[in-house]
Amino acid sequence: MRICNGGIYTVFICLMAASGKLSSFRLPPLPTVSELVKLYKLRAEKQLSQNFLLDLRLTDKIVRQAGKLKDAHVCEVGPGPGGLTRSILNAGATDLLVVEKDTRFIPGLKLLSEAAPGRLRIVHGDILTYRMDRGFPVNITKPWEEDPPNIHIIGNLPFNVATPLIIKWLENIANRTGPFAYGRTQLTLTFQKEVAERLTASTASKQRSRLSIMAQYLCTVRNCFTIPGRAFVPKPKVDVGVVHFTPLVQPQIQQPFKLVEKVIRNVFQFRRKHCHKGVEKLFPEACRLELTQKMMQEADVDPVLRPTELTLPQFRALADAYAHLCTQEPSLLSYEFREELRLKHYAKLKNTPMDTFSNTTTGTLASPQQPC
């Protein structure tokens, strides 16, 4: 990864600082974003799910959802031609770190860096692997129990990375790692409208999903507004939602992230069926019915509720009950029913008993029913 900085406007900024006008600094006259797109012959790449937002009134509106950015530290994800970048700088951010994977956008971002010396840092890299916990000074960290630090993550996310990225950050929140090593860092991000609705969906709503529970047990999630698809270049087939996340001081489920994710994922895999159908898949076939009944009773959850009808407290009870069963039989935690199905299918093809297959995790000979 490479960090780039510019300096052509340094004297201009020094003069502004001397005159006491730096606090109200706005970018000097620059080519418009549309002009930069033409100048550098930039085209949105379909395979990268790129859609440019060129209307600065809309990028300003996105930035306002993040709150006051005066003197803030900001990480922008995938700045592209720099429309949102300009709005963040104009909002008064003192330190803007942009992470861009596509080399075609670097020259235009360097132009912005020269126009805002000392305020814009450019990282050429992939946000999915970038170590954001090293991106900002340690002295701006705030204890988790206090107000969020003056750090914000803002981004017009490509559709193809939006969901894996928010899952990665939710895990970071649960473990207080990555950008959340600084405290309860807030996020303001764009998603396909349908995904935005899932993230914020309430109990029993049509859009209630795995994402709803994963996000809401860790954060206060707010669906800010919708941007019509026609505002983007090229126009996507869907509208776009802007979502704001503030990590909670205490997660609503007090269990390890991997365990919670596994319970929620299994429950929602049969979203139109009774919730016990998904819970069953947490356990090997040999003891499936017995342990499912035990878990549902311990959680005190009606087994014939649909997954979308379950409340966060009910998911908390299910996760706690599953964790209790895993303490009694630790190998349950590594059990995956799809692996059992795969081994069954393989055994049928080879006409080989199941118990002759090696457990790839432990290296011992075992069948998937071993935990029971």
C-alpha cells in the first residue's frame, strides 16, 4: 500500500491560517467532479460495481448524516472520482484518509490532496485488508463506555463489497478491533435500498433478516434517506439507502461473535418455516431432535414462531442456550450440518461407512454424530 500527499497549495493555506480563516476553510476553485471524470477518462467498471455520485448536493447530504465533522478524523471507503471526498473536506474534517483500490482514481485524488495540504491522505489499497487500526493517531482513542471518538467512516460502497464489509466491521465492533480499537467509531455508508431496509428492519417486518439481527444487536442503526438510482452514473437498477451505525456500549447479546453469527445464520436459513427447523441444523442428526427441544425449552422460545417474528431478546436467549450446550459438549461449536450432508453424500457414492471418515478439524476418525 502507498500513501500519497500533495503540496501545491501550501502557501495559500499558510496565509489563511495566519489570517485566522483556516477554521472556515473550503476547497479552492477546482474542476468539477464531472470535469475530472472526463479529464481522466474515468468509466465506472461494472465488474467492480462502481456507480459515481456526481451531485455535490447529495454528497453533502450524506456527510451531514455523520454529524459534525469539524476537526474530525475520517476514513472514506472507495472515494472514486472524489465527490464525497470534497463534501467531507468542506465539512471541516482535519484529517481525511481515503482508501482506494482502483489506480485510475489516484491522479484526481492527488489533485484534491494538493488543494487541501495536510488534510487528505491517499492509500492505494483494499479496504477489506487495510489495517485501519493503524490509520489514525492513538491519542484520539476514547474508552468504549464514553461518547464515540471524533473518528468517522464514510463511504459510497460498491454493491459487491458492501455486505461482506459490514459483516467484517460488525465482527470488529464485537471484538473492539480494527477501526473500533479507537472506541465506538461511527459509520455512515450506502447500500442497495433492499440491504439498507434489511439492516434496519424491525421484528415481524418483511425485510427482517440475518443482517437485521447482526447489526442491531451491536449497533443503533438508522436508515437516513434513499437516493434514487438515477442520481448515479451509470444508473444502477436499484435505489440506494444511506445507513448510519453507532456501536452500542453493551451488545444486546453477550456471546462471542462467531457463536451469535452461527445461531442467527442457522435460524434464518429457513425464514418461511418455524424457527425450530433452523435451530435443528445446529446439531448432528443423531441427537438433533433431543438437543433442539432442550435448547428451545431453555431459551423459552416458541418453536413455531417464524424467524422474522423473533425479537432480539429471544435471539439472545437462543444464543445463551446454545452457548450453554456448547460448554457441556464443546465439539458442538465446530459442527456444521452442511459438512455432515457432504460426508453423507460422499459415503453414499463410495459405499463407505460414515465413521471411517477422518475429522478434518481434529485429525481423528469420527463421524459428524460424534458430539452426541
